[in-house]
Amino acid sequence: MDLRFRQLQAFHAIIETGTVTSAASLLGISQPGVSNLLSQLERQTKLKLFERVKGRLVPTPEADVLYRETDTVIRGLDHVSQAVMDLRNKKAGHLQVASPHSMSFGFMPKLISRFAKDRPDMTISFQSQYSAKIQEWVLTGLFEVGVCEMPPLYDGLNYHPINVETLLAIPEGSPLAKHDILTPELLADEPFIVMGPDHMSHRRIREAFHNAGIPLRIRVHSHLFKNLLSFVKEGMGVSIIDRFGLDFDNEGGFITRPFEPAIKADMAVITSKTRPMSAIGKEFEKLLLDELQPYIIKDDTKK
């Protein structure tokens, strides 16, 4: 028996709304169109599906059985249609984002939350990790959009370079606060809290002090900017930290000053070269690049 979905949909709508008029309005077709679909269904099934009682359509017992059998199918297809509409309007889908730890405590959750506000059916995967692992994740398709520190490790990724501003964090109440800008000369013998020796910020701080002929006194090594800032708050020294780790810390206990020569953090927004991006991914990447602009050093002559 070759039943057409539109016939079953018209039948289902009549049961749901109680009248042909309401069913026609629900389906966006004419009343004769609904009546015709119902007649076709009754002819093909050889079943009487409605009795007219005092001007109203009353479902027969056979109609009740058919309704129960078709209800899941009809509602399921309606759900699929809505999902297609949501995808078309970029209100559904799966957002997959990975970022360094410094962005994960404020910047990225706030941005993702804002992006998701008008997309209630969108699911989200977010992870913070070291940059090498983030590049690997995006390359293999585990995440669609990533932010990482340079250098690039794979040819199969698109890199949108950004030079992120860093600032010197010093303990609240430090005598260094009287200076508008801090230099290696002003920081002679000041204890530093730094990332590990292989991190770009560590190398560039050491280079700045070496070029100034000033010894760099390192007191603490750690592996996260968040940790560095915690040591600064405890009064154990000063630290060069990217603004993502500073702007979203509301606990106090530190102040910031520019450091010269400027230490930039070379970062990039990355996507796969070989995997097509979802509409959701493209929209988020655009928003991300726009929102990163205030953090970027505009003068490329700075180090």
C-alpha cells in the first residue's frame, strides 16, 4: 500500500486540531486540500476514519489506532524540519572550540556564552589545553576552531596570526607602581615569575634583559599564566602575562604596567585546511577574530 506522507500528515492534523479548518491553517494549505488528502487516505486504506456527529468530525476506533501509529513519525519529521530550519538560520549545530588555558578562565566562556544566547539548540564542546595539543586536535577534527600559541606545527592547518599584548603584573602596593612604564633597568634584581624555559615569553624576557645588560633574577617557574598571577598576588615577584590572564581576574591583589621593550605573545586562530567548516564554526570564527582585536598589538615594529 503506497501511503503518502502528506495524507498521513493531514489526518494527524485533523486529529490534533479537531477540525478541517484548523488542520488547513496548521499545514498552510486550503480546506479542500485537507479534505481531499483525507478522502485519498480513506480510499487507499479502505477505512472509515471519521464520523460526522452534529457537524463535528469524530475519529473512529480505527482512526485512534492509526493516529497512535503515525504520531511518532509525524512529530519526528516535524522535529527534523525544525532542525533543518535551525541549521539554516545557524541556531543549531555543534560548536567545537579549544583554547590555551589563559583564555579559558574568562574570555572564551564569556564569548561562547554570548554566541550561544540565541542558539538554544546548539551543543558546545570546549577544552583548554597546551598549544601543541590544540593544533593536533584541530588537525584531526576533534575540534573545529582553535586558538594556540605559535609556531605552527602542521601544514594541514589555516593559521590567522595575532600578536597579543602582554603586561607586567606586580603586587598591589609595590613601589614599582609609581612608574608608568617598567624596563629592565627599573627591574634590576626584582624577582621574576616566569613560564618554563621553552615558552616564548620566557625567551623574550631573557632576551630583553640580556640586551639591556641587566641580570634576570628568576624566582619561580610555572606552567600556567594563572599560576604566575597567583604568585604575583602573594608578593613573590613580578611577571609578564598576556591580557587574557589579567583582564578577567577580578580578585585583585595585583596591578599592571606596560613593559618595554614590549613582549608580544605570538598566537593564531586555527582551522583545518582539509575539513569543511560548519556554518556555526564559520560564524564563531568570525566573531572570535573580531573580539580579539582589542588584545592585538597594532604596531608590528614592536617585539
